[in-house]
Amino acid sequence: MHRLKAQVTWFNQDKRFGFAVPDIVAVDVLINLNLLNTPELVLEVGDRVYVEFQQKDGAFYATNVIPL
């Protein structure tokens, strides 16, 4: 698992998912707040976060998101 500072690049408030790009790695990390235990968390484009993520089947998935 990796934990890096990232910026939210796209987020759908209604569906509670979007993407963030870590500062030092140019990959899109999928953030699905429906799968994380964060019912109170609200994200917007441009927000800075710590994102913990893992790779599965060639894609990157957030396992935790912490606002900065």
C-alpha cells in the first residue's frame, strides 16, 4: 500500500466517487467514498489529501483518504 499527498482532479458529489493524482506519480487513483468508511467526508476538485492506495488489475484504488 502507498500513502502520498495528492490533489482531487475530478469528483461527483452525487455518486461520491472521483479521482486524485499523487504529487510524485502521474497516475489516476479512483476514490469511491461509498466503499470507504467516511460518510462525513466531502471532496471537491482541487482539494489536497493524503491518499492511501493499492494497485489491482492495472488500476489504482484508494483504500483511505485523509484531507490535508
